[in-house]
Amino acid sequence: MKKFAIAAATVTALTLALANAAFAAQPTSQAPMVVAAGEVTEVKEVTSDTWITTKVKADLVTEKGIPGTDIKVETNKGVVSLSSMKTVTPQQKDLAVKIAKNIKGVKDVSAAGLKTE
């Protein structure tokens, strides 16, 4: 019975030693993530531009009387550019600009790319 107790104690001690060594080999914490301030601003800006583009496009598509599916919308640093391969009326152009300007975050709207009749 004594031999069994000694063997069990030895196995337990070896198991704990190996387990402790395995845990010690694992990193306990990750290195802190360092991001330059400019990169964070750029990510926010891209997200904001993407959101603005999506919102302008959605509002143009749902507006009656505007060929919203034919109008291309691009946003760069809050400036929305509208363009189209098909012609639109001057009223449609003005309405498209008005819709884009009413979106939060839009700094300016360029409709030079919209062909008018």
C-alpha cells in the first residue's frame, strides 16, 4: 500500500510540474496594441465616407422622380460627388444635390458629373 501511495504522489507531482511548465510557456497577456493617431482618424473617416455614400444612395433610390439607380455616388472626406451616364433634368439634379446635402456629415456636394438635358 505504501508503494502505491508513493507512486501516486510521484505521478501527481510530475503531472503538476509538467502542467506548470506548459502554462509558463504560454504568454499570459498580449502585447498592447499600438495604433498611430492618424490611422484611427483615417479609419473613422473611411467609415464615415462609406456611411455617407450608402445613405445618399439609399435616399436617392427611394426618392420618386429621380433615377437614383442611375446616379453614381462617391464620398471623399465628406465631399459627395454625384455622376451619371444618363441625362437628368435640371430639377432632378437640384433635388439630388438637396438630398445629398441633407445627410449628416456631408461637407459639400459636387454634381458636375450629372449630365443635364
